Amino acid sequence: MRAARTQGGGIPLTTERAQDPTFPPPPPPGAAPGDPSRPAPGVIDELKRVKDRAMALVHAHIALLKAEIGDIVSELKIIAALAGVILALAFFASQLVAIGGTLFLGEWIFGSIGWGVVHGALLSLAMIVAAAMVLVQAPRSVIAVPFVLAAIVGVVVSIVLGSNVARRVAGDVGTRSFHGLNQAWAPDIIGVVVVAVVLGLVGLIVLGRAGGIGGAVFGLIAGAITGAFAGWGWTGITFSWHGAVAIGLTIGLLAWIALMPTWMLRARVDPTARFRKLWPRESYASAMETKDWLEAEWQRRRARLGSR
């Protein structure tokens, strides 16, 4: 009696055909149909397939990242351009307010745009000098004390010029001392003569000590000429309070600019002290010590080798 079994697809097989070595065995249940003569894929083939798929995913991710980076760069270019426009407009507005405000104040307070230019330039120069004092680590007094003194000088000059007291005094002295002197020209003449003599003597003494006879002659002439112009401007002009305050502010700013370096020298500030901190002293010293040790060690080894 023949024993029968069925194939995976339900086809009955006889025992003889099942035992025939040339007859291919049926595929296991659940296996994919295919060529019975083709061998089943191995582990290496599966790994290659996984690798190829993984590399395909990596390339896809890289392509996606490049596309997104391109979009981001495009947006950054737009943002940078807009930020540049904003900064340029903000800088223009700040400069417009600073320069235009200075000119407006000069015209509004002192009656001339020129005073705004002068005061703005001197104030900027004073701030530059003050920043330089901070840069060299000068004490606060180097900035504060000259500022107070300059403010006092500016106030005094403003009051003296605005009250025209020098012109009135020079006029009274001239008319009382010289009866034939015209009252209108008396302040001019007295102011020119007095200030020219005073500054001429100052130049004679100061430059005479430094340069001998030649320096004394030059100081006398230069001081007299400078004093003549200063005396004429001091007593020969009738100042309004606007003009007096403008001149006082100008002289005060000039005094502040000149006094700050003078006070720094008096305080004996070392301008290079801060910059010496930029040198790596400890590292340099350690490197020099190491260099000296290596040289000494090399000399010692050479001495040992030479003694053998």
C-alpha cells in the first residue's frame, strides 16, 4: 500500500517520488515562491542590502539637509541685508541728532551755527582726551579736577565779558589819565597797551630763561603782539551776554582739554602700565626658566659624555 503526502500547495505526492533524490523538495511553509534551483540569500547578501538601503537613506538625508541649508542661507542673506539697513539708518539718525542738535543749539542759544560747530568739536575733543585718560588708568581726579577748574574759568570769563567791566574800567582810566583822549577810543587804546605790556614782559621772562637773549627778544615781541590783539578783543568790543557765554564756554572747553594732560603729569601716571599687562609675563618667565634649565641640563650631559 502506497503512503501518500501532499505538497505545500496541496498536490499529493507518492512515497517513491518523495524519496527521489532528483526531485526538488518543496519550499517550507511561508517561503516566497521562486526558482527552486536558485539558492536562498545568505547573511552577507542581507547585510549588503541593508547597507545599500542605509546609504540611500543617508544620501537622501544629506540632499534634504543641503536643500534646507540653501533655504536658510537665503533667509540669512535677507535678514543680514535688512539688519544692515536698520543699522545704517540708526547710525545716520544718531549722527543727524548729534550734529544737527549741536548746530541747532548754537543757533538757538548763541545766535550762530558757527558756535555749535566750535562747541561740538571742542566737546568731542575733550571727551577723546578724557577717554585717553581712562585708557591709561589715570585717577578720576585727573578728569574731575580739570573739569571743575575749567568750569570756573568759563564762568568767570562769561561774567567778565558779559558785564563789559574791563571795557568800562579801561575807558574810565583812559579819560581820567589822558584828558585829550577820545572817550570812544579810550578802552581800545588802554586795553591794547596794558595787555601788550603784561604779556610782553611774561614772554621776556619765560623765554629769556630758556633761550637767553634771543629768546627774551622773541618772547617780548611775541607777547606784545599777542597781548595787543587780546587787549583789543577784551576791552575794545562790547559783548552781549549770548556772545560772552559762548566765548566763556569755548575757553572753558579749551582749558579742560589742556588741564587734563597737565594733571596727569602731576599725578605721575605711567601711560604704559596698562599695556604692560597685555604681555604674558608669567608664561614668559616660566619659558625662560625652562630654557635655562634645558641649557644647563644639556651642558651637564655634554660634560658627562666628555669625561667618559
